[in-house]
Amino acid sequence: IKQELQRTNDQLEEAEERIEEVETALQAAASMIKRLTQRQAEMEAKLLDQEGHARRDNIWVF
């Protein structure tokens, strides 16, 4: 019984370590997604501004 208990404890420790690693990776991924989402919003705003300038530059007055 002691051996089974020790084996179960070892498995539990290994599972906890794996969970910790996954949580760390998840936090890193969430942080990266947040930064990329912000960057995408900045780039979309810049693109809209550039498109507006391009349209204004193409207006001809007769």
C-alpha cells in the first residue's frame, strides 16, 4: 500500500508540474495575443488614415 501511495504521490507531483508549465505557457500566449491585438488595431487605424489621405490627394477640382 505504501508503494502505491508513493507512486500516486509521484504521479500527482508530475501532474502538478505539467499543469504549472501549461499555465505559464498560457499566460505567455495570452500576453502575446493582447499585444498583437493592440498592434493590429494600431495598424488598422494607420491604414484608414493613409487611405483617407490617398483619397484626398486624388480629388481634382475643375
